[in-house]
Amino acid sequence: MIKEKKQLMIIKLEPVNDNNRDAVLALSVRENQPFIATNEVSLRQAEETNKEHPGIARPFAIHADEKLVGFCMFAFNPEDEDEDDRYWLWRFMIDRNEQGKGYGQAALQEIIRYFKENGADRLFLSTEPENEPGLHVYHKFGFRETGIIDSGEAVLMRRLKGPSRILKNVYGVDVDKAMRIRGKKGYGVSIAVQGGDGDLLTYCAGSGRCGEDFPVNPDMLFQAGSVSKPMFALTLLRYVDKGLIDLDADISGVVPEFVKKGPVTFAALLSHTAGYNLHGFPGYRADHKPLSLEDVLNGKGVTPKLRRIRPYGKQHMYSGGGITLAELAFTRITGTTLREAFQKEVAEPLGLQRTGFFQPLDEDLVANAAFGFRLAQKEDPAHGYHYYPEHAAAGLWTTPTELVKIGLALSRSYRKGGLLKKKTARRMMTPVMDGYGLCLDVWESEARKDSVAGHGGENWGFLTSWVFSRKKDICVAVMYNNVTEAADEAMNDIACEIYKNAKE
């Protein structure tokens, strides 16, 4: 028997025009594909784009052997200064009645050919991370995740000329090179950026657990180190706004066992001008027995007893011990734990799902938590991080995306009030001494054209850099699961460079 030769499918891309527009609008996808925009929305966006930038948006009807089967739309702008914005597959759909017949793969092949013939060297697209059927097809045709999440969609790229490689670029910064991300089992980095264009971008690379194939993802928890301090201050200031706490009142009577001679105020403790010792805390094995704040301040852990070693209010001397004293006073005044207060006063109003003073870390959160340095190999294989009973000083777990949400909320509060009253936010972000406000570094740049606030963080095995503008909706958060002097310098450098590029 002679086997019949399969006929070649002919795919044709026809520009959308008055003759085929109604037919294109009649196409639709299946009900289980809600992440694909309707063709009506796509064509309206094409018209709006081309009014401002003629010829950039290119919508096409997809024909298979003369039959209309789908729709696609390109962004084609070879003159764009940003190489990553020149060539995009903006929309791609196959009609619900034509799916499963091979049209999608054949059409994608023709789309790639179109871009190649028109001089494109790379092609980008974005899709919902849940679009598993679509991702399967894109992977088959050589598209790979860049690690960037833009407006909730995963960005993929296929190189059309030269060797295929994945882009490792965030606002012009080669993050992998700067942070020495090597392979799938090295250390990992997670970044979130809200730029001047209003888009939220996330980038992840490397492993969340050194030695394991455990890819970093945008929802992965990292310890924030001293970025815990401004989160404590924000929580406390919510009570100030309610009239329940006075920043300038003497609280020595609230914590008399630790203040032999007053006065001491929350304002002095939060600005590190109260003169106390205990710069920072190393933490404890994850399975260490619980310690109270009183235990820590009395020196019953691995750090000395809290003491005032400098004149009150005379100089700025960074003190995690002073912040821990402030936390103790806060819990006694409010009758609640910092974890509970943060959840009620900050997490719930901002819609945060993965940020809190989780000490110890809840077991149901461990599954998507990064491990620091090589603590899993050295201490506890199931819990590669330290326990910090000093919650306000070092106990926050979070993600870069949620740090950005908090930064934007503080920025907006500073400008017009919001989560905090404007007056309160401005006090928090006004330097008291040596460029430090209430648990925030504050500095001016470019002849006061931009006012920046933020904080760095370092726990055992974790680094964090967090900066935001007080005048615009711009924020950058970078988190990394290793601590070296080189990594610390690199993180600060890339955070500043990304911030500078994001605001332009």
C-alpha cells in the first residue's frame, strides 16, 4: 500500500482591514483561556497605539489554506532606543473551533519567519504564568523565560540571529553578572521594580537554596534583615496617627528594668540617638528554643545585655538593641505582638499576602522560602535560615514585590497622606541626625530633584536593598541569599543603578 503524502499547510498573515475586520472580531477562544485578550480589545489598542506612533502596532488575520483561523498582533519598532522594546508578539490566538489542528504551531513558525525577514534579531512575548498550553508551544519554538515578570505576565524571548541566550537585564543592568549568578544550584536573586512608566517588573535568577535546583520565583520569601526596622516603625506610626502612642513621651516607666535613668522616647530609639549598644543580632538555629524580648535584652541569648553607652540624644549610633527595647515598650503599651499589629495595620490595608514578622517561620511557608548561605548543609537541612526573636530589628520575611508595595505606600503618604498621615510620614522621612530619620536612611540627589529613602538589610545568609522616591511612584527592592562583602557592594550598586534608570 502506498502511503498518501501529507499535504503542506499554507499559512498566510493578512493585515487586518475593512474587508476582514468583522470576521476577526468574530473569533474567540475557549472559556478556559481567560488570559487571552479579546480581538476587539486588541484592535482598539492597535488603533490607539498607531495614532500616537504610526505603524508600530501591526494586527494580522491568520489564514490556513485560505481559511481564517486566528489573529495576531505585533509591535514593530526597529528605531526604539531600547533594543528590548523593538520586536514583540503582542497578541496571538487561534479560534476555539480551530484549536488542536496544528494551526497554532504552523502560525507561530510563520510569525517567526516574518520577524526574521524584516530584520529582527530577537523576539519577545509575554503570557500569564498559568498559560501552560501556550508556554509548552512557545518553549517548543525556542522561546525561554527571561526571568522578568511584567504586569503579572512572564516575559519570554527567542533570539533570531546569533546564538540563543536568555536576557539577563533589568533596566540596563546585567544582574546575573553583577551578583555572580551561576547555574541552577548557586545562590539566587529576586528583584522588583516600580519604574517611572508605572509598570511593576520582577526578575528572578539562580537558586533559592544553594546546592539545590530550586529556582527563585517572585513569591519566594527572603529574610529582610534590618529592613525589618522601618516596617516596625511604620506599624508603630499607625498607632501614633490614632493617638495611642506619643513619639516624644518618656517611656522609661514602661520598661523600667532596662532604663535606669530617663528620659527615653520612641523618637530617640527609632532614630538611633538614644545611645544604646547592640548594633545587630546573629540569630539562632531555626530549632532554637523560643526567647522573649526580655531574654534578649537581659543578655540571656548570644548577645550582651542592653546598656546605654553614649549620652542620650547627642549622636547617631546604630542600635538593634534600642529597636528591640522600642518593640518591648510597644508591645506593653498596645497589648499586642508586633506580628499581630503589623498584620492588622500594614499587611491587611496594603493587601500583603507574604510579608510578616514570622518568627519562627510558619511551617506552611517553608515550602517557598529561600535558605540563606549554606545553613541547610551546616545546621538544619529542612530549615536553612536563622530564628530571630528580635522581630523589629531583624525578624521580617517578605518578597521584593511586597517591599515595593510598602515603598510606594510610604511615598504616597509623604506626598499627600494615605497609609500614614502626611505629617507623620514626613516626620518619619526627615533626617534627625546623620541623614537618618525614623528607621529610614534619607538622602537627596541631583540638587534635590529627587528625594530618596530606604534601608539595607543583612541577616545570616541574606541581603536586602530597598530604596524608593519620596516624590514619585518609584521603588526598587533586591533580595539575595548569601552574604559577602562583594555581594553587599554589588547589591547596593545595582539597586542604585536600576533606580536611576527606572526613574528616567
